[in-house]
Amino acid sequence: MTNKEYLTKTLNGLDITSDDIDIILLKADINGTATCASSDDMKNCDRAVYARMSVVLKSAMQNVTEGGYSISWNLDAVKAYYSALCNELGEENVLFSRPRIRNKSNLW
């Protein structure tokens, strides 16, 4: 399996085009035709998705209605995917973080 095939299968449910995957690979400086055989190769591809989540969100943020036909994206599924990806990579969830409680008692 190539790096591009790995990303295509991983992002299958998020309606990412082949061109979007090419952009993710290009920006991460990953060869799309190289073999994705080791866990390090897969982790590099996952990190590329994490770093370029804007490309994934571009597709998920569009709702299309034409005539009697409507397409809407499940943003909750994208949030869940991104949160799982952040946990898997040990990275901070910078897009959909939960509110933080801070101690502001010193201001009183």
C-alpha cells in the first residue's frame, strides 16, 4: 500500500478528494507513491493529516442544497476523528478543545 492509498482509505468517510490528499502529502513532504509499510510511515501520514486538518475541514464545512437534493456533513464525526487522532499521536487538540477552568480568584 502506498502513502496515498493509506490516506485515501483512512479519510474515506470524510469525503476528501484525491486532490486534497495530494495537497496534504505535498505540504508534509511525503512521497505519495512510496510504500507505507511500517508503523513509522503510517504515523508520518497521520501527522500530516493532523498538521493539515484545514484541508479536511474545507470539505466538511460545506452544506449543499439544490432542488430537492441536500448534502450536509456531520461535523461531530470530524470532531470525533480529529480528537481520536490527537489522542493517538499524543498531540494537543487545538481545533475542538474543551473549555478550561482557570483560577481567577486573585482578581477579586
